[in-house]
Amino acid sequence: EPEVTQTPSHQVTQMGQEVILRCVPISNHLYFYWYRQILGQKVEFLVSFYNNEISEKSEIFDDQFSVERPDGSNFTLKIRSTKLEDSAMYFCASSGDSLYGYTFGSGTRLTVV
Amino acid sequence: GDSVTQMEGPVTLSEEAFLTINCTYTATGYPSLFWYVQYPGEGLQLLLKATKADDKGSNKGFEATYRKETTSFHLEKGSVQVSDSAVYFCALKPMYSGGGADGLTFGKGTHLIIQP
């Protein structure tokens, strides 16, 4: 069964540093997403991406965040200057159909120290 | 805005017990509804879905029926197993979505613990 692959599984970074979280969506999917889950809290939508541009973003997705699909297969989330409160599990997801649910990756746990 | 409310956990049951996890939603029109499951140390997996009123989603013995009149999508299973221990998330996708652009709105999740 096709999978969404995320790397790394765990990343530790110092406050103020830039991080890039990487995702390889399912190859024939067209819609791509990032979500985050702060420990013990609900999963929150960050951003959706379609046709090489952002389709929608939440209040959380401020100027510190950016997404890119640099080579037609990878889908990345960049946090320019990490804060302690950015510590969370970040999930990538992709969808081939606008009507149904998505396939999620297993997540990257980001720890900002 | 859209929202999803789930019963608070943890929910602790004995093996072979009947399970109900309540989920209600607030949304415009007829959203699509989903249950996702997160096993320890893993990502979110789609468990089941329903896209219109009175639809019943089912998978691995779990069922949920889309009830428009009560804006609910309660998850049920007749006989739970230890392997069902996980966190269960109810989610919705808005009715008016721009070609898949709109994100899912999740509930806070319900931690289910099944004891042997």
C-alpha cells in the first residue's frame, strides 16, 4: 500500500535555528498538507498545497513557516527561527481526491531546546 | 467556524466489551466525517469515513453512522481487543472545499485503553 514518508522521525534543534522537515507524498497525489500535534493536544491544520502554491493556511502558519515542493517528489516544511512552542509532532499528508480523507505520514517529532 | 467535540479520555475497557466513543460536530452544510486512529509511536491512520447523511462507515469491526439530525458520528465496536488500544480522532472536512484545499478539523482525541 502506498505510503507517505517523513524524515527525520525525530529532530532536536536549538531555539532560533532553522529546520526543514521533509516529506515524500504518494506519487500520484495532487494535494499536500502539513499538520502539527503539540503533545497531548489535538491535531491542528497548518497549510495545504496544490498546483505548486499554498491553497489555504491556518493562523498558526505565520511568516516563520514556509512550504516548498522543490523537485516534484519532496514536500518540505521550513521553520525559519524555531521557538520553544514549535515543539510538536508534525504530520505530512497527501490526497488524490478532494472529497475524501488523506494519507498521513508517521510524523516528525520536533524538539526545540 | 467548524469544530469537532469528542468525549474526554482515557476510556478504559475490558477485552470483549462494547465500545462507544462519542463525536459531535459543528459545520455548515454536509461535511465529510472521518475517524482516524493513532497507535503508540505511529502516525494517523484513516479508520473509516462517511461523506453524506445516514452513511455508515465501517472497518476492522468499527462502525460509525453519519447522523445529520444530531450532528454526530459516534464510533462503535461490538467487542474490543487489547490491540485496539490507541488514540482515536474524529475529524471533518468542510462541505465547501476548494478542490481539496481545506484542511481537516480534528477533535482532541480519545485515548482508549483495553485491559486483558
